[in-house]
Amino acid sequence: MNEIGGLGERYERHVDDSSFTSVLYFDTRSVSDGGALELESADPPSLLRIFPVEYLMAVFTGQDWAHAVSPNLSSRPRLCLVANYWLSGVPQDRPEGLDDYLYGPETREA
């Protein structure tokens, strides 16, 4: 479960090492609430903003689309479930620092 709670909280732009990333939303948000999923492709250059709709699932290639979450502009938390899928035979290249950013440095293995 992923929660972006406070005003101004967001996720910075990053890429995943997974073949596919999915985001299932548990609330609906308007433009004035913020918290949009921002997908950015380099080839061809494009930017797509998806505002959460309850029970909508966004699925995209996590390796190909840099993604972020725009700042939360509401006092309500933004709630979603994120899952990653790997295809057999596709190399995994976890971006340096991604786990520390997403989960905190205390989650590193000793």
C-alpha cells in the first residue's frame, strides 16, 4: 500500500527495473487535489498525467517510462497499491538509490 499524505508530498521522477508497473487507485482525485501520476517517455518525447480514479489500474512499462507523482494539494491522503512484474529472460537493472528513496535507507540488507 502506498500513501502520499501531507500537503506537498510527492514522489520524485524515477524509473523501475520491472518490465511492467501497475498502480491501482483507492480514491478519486481532481486536478485541484494534485497527486497525478506523471509518465514521461523520451522516445518520442511525451508527458502523460493520470489523475486517480477509484479502482482504476494504470499499467505501464516501468523501464521505459520515467514516472513521478505530482504534489498532494489536498489534506486527504492519496492511496494506491503498486505492483511490479518481470518478464522471464529480461535483465533487471535496479537504478542506484531507488530502494533508499522509495523505502528508506533502513530497509537495506546488512
